[in-house]
Amino acid sequence: MTEQAPKQSKGRLWLYIGLFLAAAAATIVVVALLMNIQGRKDEARLYPAKVVEIADNEIDPAVWGLNFPIQYDSFKRTEENYGPTTYGGSEPYSKLERYPAMVRLWAGMPFSVDHNEERGHFYSQIDQRNTQRVQVANQPGACINCHAAEAPLLIAEMGWEAFNSTPYNDLKDRLHFGSSCADCHDPQTMALRITRPALVNALAKRGVDVTQASRQEMCSYVCAQCHVEYYFAGEKKELVFPWEKGLNVDDIERYYNEYGFKDWTHKETGAPMIKIQHPEYELFTTGLHYQSGVSCADCHMPYVRVGSVKVSDHWIRSPKVNVATACQTCHKFSEAELIQRIETIQTRTAQLLRSSEEALLAAIDAIVAAREAGATDEELNTALQLHRSSQMRWDFISSENSTGFHSPQESARVLADSINLARQAELEAFKVLTAKQGSQAADAVQLVSNQ
């Protein structure tokens, strides 16, 4: 017993030392955790620090950035060139050089002169001012709607009608900013808001009161102010979204046909054509993400954490270069697999676009041949209407900037219809050509016999 007592005493000593060290370590961890939590609480409480009062008419992003530095820092990155993706990105290039069929498809239209891959939102006004399209055509002030932060101020000053109808070149020297915080946010509450009347008008015609929209809906509506198909109505060039009959390309075509609208007359065929702009929102509404309640911002402006603050990433760009944040929040697959899925969708869409272009060029050639044989507009009317319908569908997917990703099945359907309609146009033109050639041959025989 006397030998065991010192051993037991020594064992208890080490036990006490171990317990003391464990308690000390736990205390250090708890204190550090509490300090970190308190620090983050203090940080969150101080954010955003109201440095300046933002006026209702303030459109300079740098002023907003004094109160919202984290968002502003990421928004400034829209000036950066993050490089090309397979079918997009921020590296500018001439689409007319990459896809030369576009020159003939848009013959007689300013897009046949200049059509480039778009850059970040920072450049929206810069690139509009510099495009050759404003030099070869007298564009209306309505074009400013989506390219300059000054648009709401000009509308308030001039009125909606005068703003739309005044030539762009008469107003361009008053434009200094591209996209701005003020386009989408209330300066006092930072709540999302709509600042462009054309969207409000289009939704109202569809029975939608934008003032009752949820925040999730607003996360797409603010984008739909610009990323849509539109046209300039009447002599006053009013900016209108053709949504009254629906948002898919078939609905939009019915609207234009009933309205009797055309953007230009095709220089080679004489067909009354529609130039589709950039219907990202319309195509998106036919896709699975939209049907699942996903908004534009969820993918193009995903949440990021900076310290204790969770904010939307305002470096608006392709999700393909930001898969970890933009996609993996919902899709639990590797980046490589997700990128492969995107590539598969876009490559198949691109292949269909090229097939559609080939079919359209064949239709144009056939119509031109029929005209050279003496065919009239009346005789070619069916072929011309088919040309218009086919090219409108090609343009709907070509000018939409996701290369089919926003709605893969709808994109494939639309392009399949485009190819089918183009081949029908080609056949109708050949029927007219054959009839003309037969008539000319008969006339030649009759002439010989009369001699």
C-alpha cells in the first residue's frame, strides 16, 4: 500500500495538470470565438456606413460606392476583360468575321456593317457611342434606354415621347455613364426598382403590376429592363416590348405580323424583316431554371461573403467563369462536370445555328435566282414570308447571349423550325423559278415558230 500511494498521488497530479491544460485551451478557444463573433457583429453593425447622402438623381456609381464600397469594388470589375469563353466572354471580337453568313443575312441592315461580342456593363455607353451602326443609321434616342444611366433623367426632363424620338446623335454628348447603381436601386433604401418605362408598360399590358413583385421576381425584372427583344413603334419611335401575346418567338411573331411591322427590307430578297435584339429574358422564361424559381441574379450575381457581410457579387459576368459560386451552390457536382454540361448545350446550339445559317443562305440564293428570272413580289410572297419567319427564329437564338443555355430545349425547337422554314422558302422560290424558266422557254419556242 505504501508503494502505491505515491503512484496514485502522482497520477492524480498529472490528471489535474491535464484537466487544467484542457480547460485553459478550451477557454482560449471560447474567448477567441467570442472575440471573432463580437468583431463580426461590430463589422456588420457598422456596415454599411453612411458616408454621404445619395440624391435621388445621383447616377455616378463612385458616389454610391462611398456608402457601399464592397458592392462598388465588385461592380468596377465589369471594366475588366476576364477573357473569352467558348461562345462568349468579355473579349471583344467581330462576330461578322467569325460568322460571315451574318453579313448576307442582315443585308441592308446596319448590323451587317458592325456586330461585335459585347463587353462588361461598364462599356454599355462607350461601345454604343463607338459602334459604326450609329454612323450608318440615324438611331433614335430610344437606344439610350439600355446604354446610359442618364436615360431616366432625360425621360424626366424631356418626356417619354420626346426622349424616344430625338435622334441619338443629338443627345450623345450628354451621356457619360454606362450602367449605374441607380438603374436598379432606390438610393434611400437600396430596394430593387424599375427605372425604365418600357418594361413597366409591357408588364402592364400583360396584367402584371410590377409594384407587387416579390424580391425574387425583381432580381430578374431589373435585368429585363434591357435584356429583351424590343422595337421602335411608329413615327415617334416609342420603345416597346412585343409581349402582349406572350414571350416566346411564336407569340412575338404573331404580334409583329398583326401590327404589320418590319425593321428593314432585305437588300437581296426584298423580304420584310425583323431584327431581333437580345431576348435573354424571354428565352429564360421558357427554361427549367426560371420554372424552378431561379432569378437572373442568382447565377450572374451570386452571393459572396466578405468578412461578416453577405452581398451580391456585382461583377456581372458569365457564370461559366464563376462555376463554384454561381452553380455549385445548387448543383453538387464537380466544376469540370458542370462546365462540360454547359459546353455540351452550347456546342449543340452553335451547330444548329450554323445549320440554320446554311439553310437561310440557300433560301436567299433561290429567291435571288427567281428575281433574276423576272419573278415579282407577288409571285414570291410565300417564299418571302417564309424567309422572314425563318430568319426571325435564327436571330432569336443567335442574338440571345447564352448560346442556348438559358433554355436548351426551346432553343433547339426554335432552330429546328428555322431550318424547316428556310428549306420551305428555298423550295417555294424554286417553284417560282421553274415556272419562270418554263414560261421563258415557251416564249422562246413561240418566238422561233413565229419567225
